[in-house]
Amino acid sequence: MRKLQDILYKVAIKQVYGDTNVLVNQLVFDSRAVKKDAVFIAQKGVNVDGHLYVDKAIALGAKVVVCEKFSFDRQEGITYVRVADANEALAIMAANFYENPSTKFSVIGVTGTNGKTTIASLLYQLFRKAGYKVGLLSTVKVLVDNKEYKATHTTPDSVTINRYLDLMLDEGVEYCFMEVSSHGIHQKRIEGLHFRGGIFTNLSHDHLDYHKDFSEYRNVKKNFFDFLPKSAFALTNIDDKNGSFVLQNTKAKKYSYALKTMADFKAKILEKHLSGTLISIDNTEVWTKLIGVFNIYNLIAIIATAELLGLERLEILPIISQLESVNGRFEYVVSDDGVTAIVDYAHTPDALKNVLETINDIRTNNEKVITVVGCGGDRDKTKRPKMANIAAYLSNQAIFTSDNPRTEDPQSILDEMEAGISPEHYNKTLTVINRQQAIKTACKLSDAGDIILIAGKGHESYQEINGERTHFNDLEEVTNCFNQLKKK
């Protein structure tokens, strides 16, 4: 139980009706989850306005209502708190409710279009191997030292974030590495958190179904760094054209990493192979299992962050060669006859281009590159023709298929993708709506030595069609295809 007045500390309050010297035991923003003595926070969501459910929350036992407007009749015995911004209030209250766990150990946020999951996950691996207790909040999973929990969002809601941080504190965790999405920043889910450092990876076309335009998307990312404290570090990819911009107004100490330009942390690629990459850092050669230029950027960010957190270079480099790629990020399997299938989460034009350029950079050109790709439904439509064109241009064969259609007609999504194909590439493309059949088609079209890229879903273990999720995993599907072809 917590005193309401204590968890309202630092919240921008406009009006209060009732007693704030009351004990509460739960912060809830979904009226269906309300229990006795809860605080119900009425948020104006994208699709639902929580103010419509205040009476329901009270009927289920809510003792306190936090809202932005009084659009309902107030009831006797209930405390009502009107705030300027319910999202911000929830985040600050959540931090207070759990006694601000982020101030008691080191929390590092990673933001950018691509690379967030890889950087956060590999930092978790590195610090674990270095002997520390570590936490991870990522798209793929949540880890509290060695205990795993299922992830539901790139950046969870603020109550969930603080609950996990509190759990990490109880388990003696010293460092937490956390993905910070543009949605999470914009919806103020990270308000009230104390970050010891922030990392910017890159910025490209994504989430324009949610943000008004690219400028707003970029500014939201920048906001994360604007609010870092002086005691924090801000690490940016200076090779990205937005790398300097996002740190313009930060109070944190600035650091940069790069492959091409002068930076505080810089590396050089010496050799590229499908099994890994040889790089040089300050004239020291290091082998990594990570593949592709984009992953070497991730690796420099990891090394830089580890050093900024106090690890020695000589301690870091031996561990670098042991780091394993993240599930669904350039994860590959090889068939008995030498066909390589790569599964990658690439779901933006830039990410797809990076992966295909990496494959084309490593290949000998005696083999075909067959790409299986789709685009998600109910999401940014403007990237569909771009992704199709990239797949057709950089592959010998492109197969367009369903990703997660959600509530959209799969054929309509594919029609929008096909509209982006240049006429000279038409003969290199196929459309197979069923994703399982598309993967099977790619396997049947492949010969020994060929490379199949299955892009878009990566680590996901489901496919969402008409609001229903059924089990589907790209790596499982292509492995099954290889096994079936082997039996024939």
C-alpha cells in the first residue's frame, strides 16, 4: 500500500476533490483490471478514451480517479485528481509507486529506427559474461538477470516498466539495458525514469502511420536526449545524418561512434564473411560473429557503452568474439545441400536495404539471392512500394507475401507493394499470399549455394490475421522446408 499524496509527488495537478491522505494498492489504466483500493488513471488513448470508463472503474473498487477532465458525475468518498497530462501523470506516479527504482542502479536507453534490440540484447550478454547481474527490456524479451519474461511492446507501459525495474532491484541487478521506442517517448511512458545513458543508432523511414511526418518522428527521438540529466552520457552514431541533430540540446555528456568519420569510438572492417566479421579498433583486431556493416555499427556502440560504464577495453574485447546474434536478427540455417536461409526482422526500407546489401557484399555472385518479404497491415502504407522495389532491385528473385495483415485485406497490401516495382524488375517477382507457401516456394526455387532471405517478422512466433494470432515462426518454417526437401 502507498499513500496517494506520496505517489502524486511531481505530478502537474490542476484540481483535487477529496482526500489525498489515503492508502492505495494499485495503479490501473485499464478499467477491466481495477481491484479494491486502486487508482484509475483515465487516459485519452489512440482508439479509446478512458474517461468513458470512470464509473465502471469505481464500481470495481477504484478509490481514486486521475483524469484530464471532469466529464462525469463525481461520487461521494472518491478522490478525484485532475492533471494536465494523464500519460505523464501515470508515468511519474508509477515511478513514485515503486519508489523510483531507476535512480538506484544504471539504466541505459537505446533509441533509433534500427539496431535497438541488437544493441540492448548484446549489452546484456556482454555484461553478464563480464560477471554482472543485468536486466533487459526489449522487443524480444524481458530478462531479470537470468529469469525471462514475455515482452509485449518495444517499450512497455510505465507501470510495467517500473514493476520490472523494481524486480531487477530486488534481484541485485546493476545494469538495465532498455529499448526506447518513438511511441514510448511520445506517449510519455518513460517520464519519471532516470537514465544513466542514452544511445542513438540511426533514423530512417518508419512509424509514419503514427507520427505526422518524418520531422515529428525525428523530434520525438530527440526529446529522449533533451531530457537526459547532466550526469548521463549521450552516445550517437555520427555517421547518420541525424546523429548530431538529436544531441543538439542534451545536457548529457556527448560521445560519438562511427565507421566513416572521426569519432570518439571508431572501427574499421577488415574482412567480411557469412560466418562473421574481422574488425580493427585502435589497431587491435577483433573477430565477431555479427554480420553486416549495420551490425558493426551496433558493435561499436556496444563497446563504447561498456567503456563509458567503466569496463576496461582489455576486459571487453575477448567477450566481443563470444557474443551471439539476437533471435530473428540475421539468424540463419543451412540446408544439407548448402542453401543458406537468413531470417531477419527487417521491416523498414532502410533495414531491408542494409540486409540485402550485406548479403550481396558477402556472396560470390555465383549464387541466387531469393527474398521473401511482406508488409504489416494497419501500419505505415507509404513504405510498402519502397520495400518491394528494394527487394526486387537487390535480389535475383523476390517473393511478396503476407506479413501480419491484421485487419487489412492481404491482397490489397500486396497490390500496394507491387505498385513500387520498376518495370525492368517485373520478371523477377512473384506474389504468394500465404506466407508458408511463399517460404516453400523460395526453397523449391533454390539451388545449392543459394541464399534465401525471409524478412519482416524475425523473432515473432505468430502471424496476425483478422485480429487473431496463430503460431508462425519463419525459422521453423524454412527449417521444416529444408527437412522435407531432404527426404524427397
